[in-house]
Amino acid sequence: MRVPVIVDLSSSLSPSPSPPTAPRRRAVPAAATTIAAVHTVLPPHRYAQEDLTEPIGDLCLSPGANRAVLRRLHASAGVRTRHLALPIERYAGLGDFGQSNDAWMAAGLQLGEEALTGALKKAGLRPADVDLLVCASSTGVAAPSLDARLAGRMGMRSDVKRLPVFGLGCVAGAAGLARVHDYLRGHPDDTAVLLTVELCSLTLQQRDDSRANLVAGALFGDGAAALVARGSGSGSGSGCAGPGAAGPSVVATRSRLYPDTERLLGWDIGADGFRVVIDAGVPGIVREHFGRHLRAFLAEHGLTTDDIGTWMCHPGGPRVLSAVTDTLGLPGDALDSAWRSLAAVGNMSSASVLHILQSIRESRRPEPGTWAMLMAMGPGFCSELVLLRW
């Protein structure tokens, strides 16, 4: 994205003013963080969307209730298949929040370990090489947290730094990468790992026919993803194995909170666990604010949207993806990677944007020097932008 045009006008006291200087790009800052590997793990229970519609209706609706809205939501969600933490027939037996959370813990530890193992293997590293482990999940709670339990069972060092993150929801994949980058700028010899574990299906509320619960039941899927990042002094990528080992690099990040939007997205937490909050106003906020803020961020680095060769956007749903495309004036295929991820696995909350990044690294890797934007939105209401270069 292009740096703002800087015009140098000579002083009005000069007898022969110099003409404005030509537009000039700012120097690209030295990258402090290289993404060495990304690995996504999906639960084994995979379903076609049409095969989930009626079982989810049995869970959420009263017997004999009209299912027209439910069926319409499932048909229009942009999802073809999803993976669930449990076989669909087991969800009716989750009688309370404690049982759902226990299921989150068991499946989350298994998927988290698989994601971490796969990412470290791709990066050519061992668990003992990890200096910082950031673990994001907003679909269950535990103390000790998932990262503490995984560090010991995987053989990480006893002095590994840990940061469990709850409450960022869908934005946590992008925000987690941004915070890892912040850490590595101050610890350039270190290796940091971001783990996201989201088992959204375990938050589905039984006998709740609210539109928000029905939307969640049509849109969200389960999965975990891990990202390995290395600082500029760690020999970034030098020991990496596997596809797309070198890069991309994080150039800059930007966080944004939108005032008076706390009730747009998130959880109401009560005796039954996590009751989803999804307001229909989210696409409107995206159209009103997101494009302006993203363009300003790009301009600080001498870039415009035309300079971005690869867009990686959290697949918040069809209306959100359309709003992002419209407000940024993007070509119709710019967010194809997000649409493909949504169709294949649904919205996996914080893990989705890492799933998209892995797909691009390993299947459609951009040419060296290509600018990329990784972005997500979540509770707050907030957005996170990560400017990358391949």
C-alpha cells in the first residue's frame, strides 16, 4: 500500500520556488518477524451442511416448530462442509456447561497438541525451542490453561513464557500474530508460537431459537491452528523444512476499537455457558469505518489497496465478506481464499485466518516481494490489521 504523497513546497520568500517533488515511497522497515510455519488441524467428524440442518434444528428448536428460518440460514451461510468436535448425535447428551466445557478441554488438548506438533515440524524446530507460547480460545475456559497443560506434555522448557488469551473471539488469529510480532521486536533472538483452539459447536445452546443462536448453528465450525514465528536475530527460517518455509514477514500491525459497539458481537455468559451475541449491524459498521481505517494504515507505509497482492480476511460470513469487498473497492475475487475457507470448514473463529494463511503459503504462494494484508474483526467491536510481505 502506498505512502502518502509528500509535497515539498519552497518557502514563499524564495524568489524562484521549486516545483513540488515527485511522490516518494517511505523506506520499508526491516522485518522483525518471519512466519516460519502454519499448521491447521480439524476434528475427524466432518459433515455436509445439509446433513447438519435437521439435527441442529432438533437441538435448538422446540418439537413441531417451524424450520423455515433455520433452513434458509443454513442454505445461505456459504458453508458446504464443517468439522465438529464430537459426532453430531452426542450433542444432545451435553446437559450443562460443565459437560460442554469438559468436552472442549479433552478435544482442545488433542487438537492443540496436533497443531503445535505439525507447525513445529514444518519449521524444523522442537518444542524446547519455543520461547513464547500464546494460546487463544474463546469457546471454553480452564485454569491451568490449555497452554500450561500442553507445554508440559509436549516437552517445552520449564521457563517458556506463556500467554493465554480469552475474549478476542474471531479477531484472535490476527491479533495474536500482531502481539507475537510485538514480542519478537523486543526479543529478536526468540521463537514464538501462536496456538488457536476454537470448538464453536460446543457453545451451541439447546432449546434456544434466537436468531443469533440459529446463525451460529449455521455458520461456525471447529478446528485448531498453530503458527511459528521467528525474530530477526533467530536465523529466521534457516532451519525450516516443508512448504513455504521462508516467509512471509510481518511489516506492521494496527489495532482498532470502534466506540459504542460492545453489544455487536461476543458472549452472554450464564448458567448455560456461552450464549452468542451476533448483531445484524456488524456489516454496517464494517462499511462505515473499516475501509477508511485500513486505507489510513496503508498510507502510513506508502501503499494503497492497489498495492496489496494477497488479501487474507477472516470469513465472518457472507454479509461481512461482501461488506469488506465493497468498502475497500476490491475486485470480486480478492477474498476468494476467505470464501473457500468458509465453504470448506465454516467460520472457525480465531483459527480461520490462520487456515487461510496456510492454504496460501502451501497452495498459491505469492511471488517474492508481494504485499499482503491479513485482517480480522471480533468482539469489542474491533479489527486487527497485519501488513505482510512475501
